[in-house]
Amino acid sequence: MELNDKPINVEEIKGRNKQTETYEKKDSIGNRYFASAMADFIFECDTPMTIGIQGDWGSGKTSLMKMIQKELASKRKTRIEEIELNTWNYSLFKQDEYLGISILNALLEQTKEKLSGEKGKSADLLEKASKAMRTCVSFLSKVEVGINLPVIGGGITTKISDAKEAYDNTDKTVEFENLAKVLDVFKKSFKEFIEETLKGETDLLVIYIDDLDRVKPAKAIEVLEALKLFMDIEKCVFVLAIDYSIVQLGIIEKYGEKIQLSSGKSFFDKIIQLPFNMPTASYDISEYIKSLLDASKILNRKVNNNIDFFVEITEVTIGRNPRSIKRAFNYATLLEKIRKEKNSKDSNSRKGGDNPNLLYAVVCFQIAWPELFDYFVLNPTPESIKKLEDWDFLTNLPQAQKLLNRVGDDKESLFDNLSAYFDILYEILDKGKDGSISNDDLKPLLNILESVQLISTKSIEKSTESIEKFSKDLNINSNDYKLKKFFTDEFEKSYWVRDENIQFKPAGKRYYSIVYKRKQIGSISTFKAQNRHFIFRLKTSKHKLLELLGEYNNQDITKIIKNVENPINGIGDTEIDMKELSNLKPKEAKEFLNILFEKFVTQYNKL
């Protein structure tokens, strides 16, 4: 491993400049007030001071730090020197093995750049600190072991003897030294240099440490332990962007869960003197979303007066995290470009309508709950949407288990948000405003999915309600008007079709499986030959089915319930003769179908 005397130049890291430009644009979520107040606090606070800007990844911590810098610059009436350290940049290229030392080295190098003009005693102290750091770097370049540097409370965190043993097996060009002692010299020299250089009553050195939540949690702890050595230096203000949960994970990884439970918070409290939580709950995301719509130049054509929709659907799916919202808009913009490109070149394409609301609803669905979205695109029917609103169904849905595990104890909020999302989706799709979605209502959504390549035309055709396909096949295969009317008026309106847990899935061209709560319980099929126009079979024996029916076990019923004659016509050992059933009075036929459903499906697992 090599630790360069001069660390990676942060400004040379690809993409950093673009990020900075973004943070300096118009404050569209209302953080300027907090930045201004924080700048005033930094001017007036007693030093040393450590400020922790806490929040989830993407909640705006870096943006707020940039705003604080601008506010300090606009209010500056004194000498303020500022240093920026991006932790993640120093964790690249194997430097994270000694990340604590890398950060201290970077702190020293940037201090040299900011205050290198100092002469006399200050220059001597800076050179003394530099020499101590060079000694550390030289030693570590010879010792290829994972030393947990630097220290907790003044003592090195790994045994010096372990480092010496590793060193003894290397080239003896560097005399072994006690690293804790060397670090102490470095700290003392650095401290005296700052005190000598910043003599003015209101002089300050503000050190910004960013992206601690982007490195490994245990490494984040090492950085905090390293910086802790310097957080008691007068004239210094440290501003740390940090995710408290990462600190907790780091303590568990480094010292174990017992230590985290007993002293995790106290560790954090000893380092951070002013904790500031990113106020995501107060963000004005309507203004932020409006700025994203304006910037997209694609989604904003029809939504200038419809910001409320975008705000509402964003809050119940993606949440209020600015970075997550920006990702959603980037993805929506890309999908809209794909839609336009595909529709312009594919004359056979279903024309996904120019509907930015529906497109954004699809994006929110996919980003927020990818597992449920995958389930839907495999089963894109009105029935699937209805099932995804059912909390009990979700709890037992295999595809939802990862999602439920991810939210942990917050399942109630997840279910509430899902209900709210589908309510919004119904409002978009429900043309008849009758509270339900038909196959025709669903077509705009399916067209959008197809036009942006998230689903194929074949999948859409396959997802069309199988009972409708069966009805068409029955009409083709049979000239029996009475049977076809029975199918439309009685069977389709019975529990066998209306129950939300029932599905009809094509097994191929021979039959459709009847599926109840993801279990195959029978089949339906239709053939022209031998007058086998409507075959209805159940997976049980005739004897057991007659026992279940009890009082309905009469002479007429025994004519309807038969043993299967031709096993190739579907699944199940017992057949319900639909021709015989259609000869009953309509009310009696429908009543029998419903009783058969209730008796059979409730006892199916026991049969």
C-alpha cells in the first residue's frame, strides 16, 4: 500500500464540480433559513465546536453545507479559513485501509495550502507537524496490516506489538516508533500552529467533513476517532455531514452490539456538540417538484396547474428525500424519451398516450416498491391492482417478503401508503368514476408500460382476463344459445368468477386452470368435438364432493356431478356437467354454483 504525502485533490474527482453547481442553484426546498442561522451560530459560538448535520443519504446534508459556506462568505467580517474534506474520495484506491491517517494527512495538506504564507514560529510548527505525519505515512507504507488508526481517548486502538511484529518482517529502513507518540507530536504541533496563526479574536478555521455515510460504517468510526484528536483546538469549528444510523452500525462492526447498546449514543454525543437533523418534514417539496418539472422540459407540458398531484403521489411513494425525488424525475424523463422514440419508429406500437401523470405514477410505483411492481407487470390486470391493495394478500405474497422485511416494524405506514397510492391511481384510471377499474380503464396504463419497454405486447395479451378469452372460445365452439347465455348470466356472475381470490390461468390451448389463493383447484375447457363445449372439473372425488354438498345431494345434483371420463380435457377427478346445470332454473343454477364454491374452496385443504 502507498499513502501519498499529497492526498487526492477533491476538485479533480470526476463529477464533483457538477454536484457543487447543483447545490448553488436556487434553494427550492427552503433550507436557506437554516443555513443563515447556522452561519450566524458559527460566527458567535465558543470554540472549539463540532456541528453534526444529520440525515439519511440524499436528504440534503451536502447542499446545506454548501449553503452555510455561501452564507459565511456573504456575512464575513473577520478572518475565516475553510477546509473541505470529502471522506469518500479518500476511501478510494485502497486508501480506506488507513482512512483515519489519510484524513489527517489531507487536513494537514489543506491547512498548508490555506495558511502556507505564515512565517517564523508558525512555519516551524507546521513543519514539525508535517514531519510527524511523514513519519506515520512512511511507517504505514512499510506495514501492510489493518491497524485501526488513529485513537480512542489517547490510546491506539490496536496493539503496537501487532504492528511491530508485522514490521519486523519488513525492510528495516525505517526505525520502528510508537505511533501513538508520533500522533501526539502531530496533534500538539498542529494545535500550536493554529493558535499561533489565528491570533485575532474572531479568527476561525471551519473544517467541513462530508460523505461519512458513503464509506464503510466501521471506517466512518475510524475517521471520527481520528478527528476527535483535533476537535478540542481553539478557533476550530468542525461541520460534519453524517447519518447517525451509520455511526451505530460502525460501532457494532468495530466493537460489537453490546458496546453499541451501552455507549453508542454517548460516543456520538461526546463528539457532536450541536446536533442538527435535516428538517425533511418541513421541506417545501412542491416548489422543488415544480423546479424539476420546469427543468425536465418533457413532463411539464400539461402539469403547470397540477403540482398537487405530483406532490401527493411523491410523498406516499418516494417520500421527501430530495435526491430520491430527483432520481424519480430523471427516470421519468428518460422513459418519456424512450416512449417518444419507440412510438415514432414503430408503427405497430400501442401508442402510449402523452400522459405525464400516469407515467410519473408508474415511475413512483417501480422505484418505491420494485417487488410489487414486478408482480404487477407479470400479472397486469385490474384484479392484480385490487389484490395489491389488500393488506392480508400482501402479507402472504412471496414477492412482498423482501419489501416487508425492509420496512421492519413500519409495516403500517407501508400499507397506508400503498392504499393512498392505489387510490390516486384509481382516480387517474377510473373513467366511469364508479370506484372500480375495468380492462378498458387499464389500457392507458398498459400502453404506457408497453411504450416505455417495461412490458411486452405479448405479456399484455397474455394478461387479458382469461375468463374473457374463454368466453370468446366458447362462442366459437358452441352453437348452444342456452349454454352460452347460462355462462354469461349465471356462471360469470357467480362466486367462481367474482371472488377476488379466484384466477383463471391458461395452461396452454387445452384448458384454463382455476386457481384459488395461488393453489390450483380445478380447470375449465371448451371443445367443438363430441359436444364438449363447456367442461368444468374440480380436484376432488365425486364421493367427497357429494358429502360436502350435504342437503343439496339430491337426484338432480347427482346428474350434474360426474366422474371424469376423459382425463386429457383438464385438471380434476370430478366434472360438473354444465349442460345439465344450464337446464335448471337460472336462480337455482346460480345458487348451486355459489354453494358449490363456498363448500368446496373452504374445505379444499382438507380434501
